[in-house]
Amino acid sequence: MWTGLLWISPWLIGFVGLVIFPLALSLYYSLTDYSVLEPPVYLGADNYRHLLHDSLFWTALGNNALYAAVFIPLSTAIALAIASLLARPMRWVSFFRAAVFVPSLVPIVATAMIWLWLFNSEYGLVNQALRALRLPAPNWLKDPNWAMISIIIISLWQIGRSVVVYIAAMREVPRHLYEAAHIDGFGRWGRFWHVTLPMISPSILFNVVLGIIDAWQVFAIPYIMTEGGPGRATYFYTHYLYDNAFRFMNMGYASALAWVQLVLILALTGVAFLISRRLVHYSAA
């Protein structure tokens, strides 16, 4: 036993020092008034009670809930549709798979800068295309009605990771199941609904869980693109946490926000796993 512990001791030391200790420290800070420049003052649960009456907290929470409610189902549906097309043998399929995946490798800051130009209301390529088609050209990033839609569109541009996972899962579905479904009279849609989806459901659950985590920690794209505006329309939860920690120097309150965020993500992930008990099929192989 001691030999095994010795071999894994570097990992244990790193885990305790880089995960357990910071978690414990942040939990303590969440119970204090801590400005970083002065020693923390213990407040008990005051920070958590203050959250209930904090209008900015509820605004950020509502914006994040709206984003997650739209982005997770939409990204799942689009990724499944693209994967179902690219899982088939065809000419240039490797090129198309790479074209879908490469955007997920582009740094987020670079992605945001590209889309800042694309969504420019005067000179952006998107609005130029819309004007050429004689369609309305909205002020994407300055109009509260369009800003959230813009952020969701930009986020959907990076679904290549999910597509790759779905393609790999689809290629592992046994061919004889499709043959049996074809003999039973199922068309292409019926085979997809009754064979493909059940067989790749573990991969769908995997991507949905990652989507929940990503959606509730979204920060860089809205921060760069809109800075939370216009009118707090894209002011997300992590942005509010960041402002409290590094702009207002209220690290105690920011730590409380971080713990609420953690509990919320864990709760939503738990709900996803509970729902998956009836929807996810695990192969015996």
C-alpha cells in the first residue's frame, strides 16, 4: 500500500494543493468580508443572504439561464444534424469534418475579434449580405433584442468538439441494427430516431453535461463582444463574479457567487443524470 501511495504522491500533493486547499479557502472567504488588501472579517452567511436581495445577481442569473436554455438544446440538435451528415462516406468528407472542427481550436479572443467585424452594423459581412438580400440589418451587438442572439450564434460556431464525438459514436453503431430496422420498414428518419439516437445516447449525455458546465461559465465572448451590454442584456453570471472579485475587490462576495455557481452546476448535472436513467441506453458490449 505504501509503495502505491508513494507512486501517486505527486498527484495527491497536486490535488490537495491545487484543488482541495483553494476550495476550502474560497469557502471560508465566502463567509467573510475580504477586500484582498486587508485581512478577511468573518460575516457568517451574510454574503449568501445578500444575494437574495441583489438585483444584479438575479439579472446575471436570468441572462445565464436564458442563454443555457437556448444554447444547450440548439447546439445539441445542430451538432447531431451535422454529425449525421458527416458520418456517411462521401467525397471530401475529411475536409468537411476538419472544417467543422477547426473553429473549436481557434482561441476565444481571436474568435470574438472575428465576430466583432462580422457583426459590425455598418461594415460587417453579415449585414452587407442581409442588405444585398433586401433584408433588415439589425445592430447586432448594440440592440438589447439582438445582443443575446448574437452571443448564442457565436457560441454555436464552436460545436466542432461535439460533432466529432457524435461522429465517432455513430460509426460504432452496429450495422445489423440498421439492417433489422430497414427490414421492419423503418425509413431514414425512423432508423435515426429508433436506432441511432438510443445507441449514441451516452455520447449525447456526455456533451449535454459539458454544455451545462460551459453555458454556466460563459465569460470571454460576451465580455469582449458586448461588455455585458447593452443595458445588461448580456451580463452573465461569471462576468458579475469577475467584477466583484477584480473590479470591486470584494473577494468574499465573489467567493459566495462562485459557490452558488458550483452548486447550481452540480444540481443541473444531477438532474441531467436523473433524466438520463430513462433515456440513455448503455450497450452491454
